Amino acid sequence: MRKLLIATALSAFATSALAGGYVAPVVEPAPVVVQKSSSSSSIWIPIAILVLIGLAVSHHGHDDEPLQTGP
């Protein structure tokens, strides 16, 4: 009789313990901090390079002496 009583108690406990089924744990991802770089400071380098190339091209081939025209 004791075995039957213990078996009944264990089965009742096991049934109520597993009644809800398996619930997957909810894991929230860690927040990711994204730093936005300022584009105003990085635009000056390409502009300066273009200005320097423009100055070098426009000054190339010019001499200090005026051109000789006609005889």
C-alpha cells in the first residue's frame, strides 16, 4: 500500500511540474552603441587634395617670360 501511495504522490507531483511544458528562456541582446562620425571634418581632406591638384595643373607649363609673337 505504501508503494502505491508513494507512486501516486510522485506521479501527481511530476504531472503538475511538467504541466506547462518547456518554455524557452528569453535572452535579450545587449544594446549596441554606434558612434556617428562627423562627416564635416572628413570632407576637408579630399577638397584640399582637389584644390592642390587644380593649382598644380593650372600652373604647369607657364613660364615667367612673355610669349614671343611674330618677327
